[in-house]
Amino acid sequence: MSLPRLVIIGAGGFARETAEIARSARPELALAFVDDAPTEDALRLMALHDAAYLGAVNSWQPSPGDTCVIAIGDPGARATIAARLTEQAVTFAVLVHADATVTPSAVLEPGVIVAPGARVSADVVFGGHVHVDQNATIGHDTRVRAHARLNPAACVSGTVTIGERAYISAGAVVLQGLTLGRGSVVGAGAVVTRDVPEGSTVVGVPARRSHPVGCTSDGLARPQDPT
């Protein structure tokens, strides 16, 4: 009888972190990955994590029993791939590192990845394919919409609403009760004290709007430090 297999989409640093997150919770998993253009170094490093290369995303055909996660930091790219794979009826896993704390009342939709040291409080809801990186904290009753990302040590207070494809950079702080719009970006170390409009970038202490360095294909702000 073959072991259950997790297929990781991506071959970068977060893909390798995702492999370790998966193994911390389910050591019996067989790991594989797909990527459209992995570098030689990426192939070598993923092999060190005992993850077999299955080829490009478009050519991958899931085997019965396969589950999948998308380990790509850019929210727009993650959303595009998720939509494509959903049409193929791929089953998405939820991964929570053994050293993360997720309260029983929290809701994690398929595709969510929670890294070591993360702390998820009471009645938090994560939409599909949300990433919560190392040592991030999310306060009670916060709603994080699909494809958003919290980078390491981000601190989100209670009753915050984080829009779809929002990106909170490392060490940023979001105060109680605020709303971050769809596709918004919070810069590293910023302290957000007021709502952030859709598609905008805020930086500094207190956080103020800044011109994004670029835009995604759908016009949303592009993360300035994607993992």
C-alpha cells in the first residue's frame, strides 16, 4: 500500500519550509513538487527534502489520494494557480506545523499553511490558501480572506479584517478592529493605525500610503518583498 502523497506547488524557499511543516505534522507523508521552471539549485535542495520532481504545473496529473498545497508567496500568483487547479478538482490540504498554536475555534479553509511559532487565537477564520509564516500572531475574531499572506513576526490584533490577496510584511503590526483592503500591502515593520484602502501600499510608523513599486495583472499592489 502506497503512502499518502502531498504535492507542493513551487520550488523556492517557502516550498522547502512547507515540506518541513508537512513532515512535522505527518511524518508518514511522501512529498513531491511541481514547478514550471525550477533552477538546478532548487531541484538539488528539494531533493534534499526527499521531494520528487513531477514536472510543470500544467502537465501534472494528480494520482488518487494526492493532496496539494501552493507554496508560492505572491498572492496573485497563488490565486491564479488555485483557480486553475480547482477546475481540475484537486484536493487541497491544510498544513499546521507541530510547533504552531491554533485554537480549536479557528476555521482553516483548504490550502492554508501555518508555519512554526505562529499563534492563532479564538474564532479566527482563514480563507483558502492563506499563508501564516513563522511567529506571526493573529488575534481573536480576525477574518483573513483567501490568498492573503502574513510574513514572519507579523502581529495582527483582534477583530481585524484582512482582504483577499493582502500582503503583510515581516514585523508589521495591525491594530484592533481595522480593515486591510483587497490586494493591499503593509510594509515591513509598519504599524497600521487606520484602515488600508484596496490595492494600496502603506509603510512606516504610523503607516502611511506609499506608491507601490508595481502592480499585478489585475491592478492590485504587488508585494515588495515576496517570499
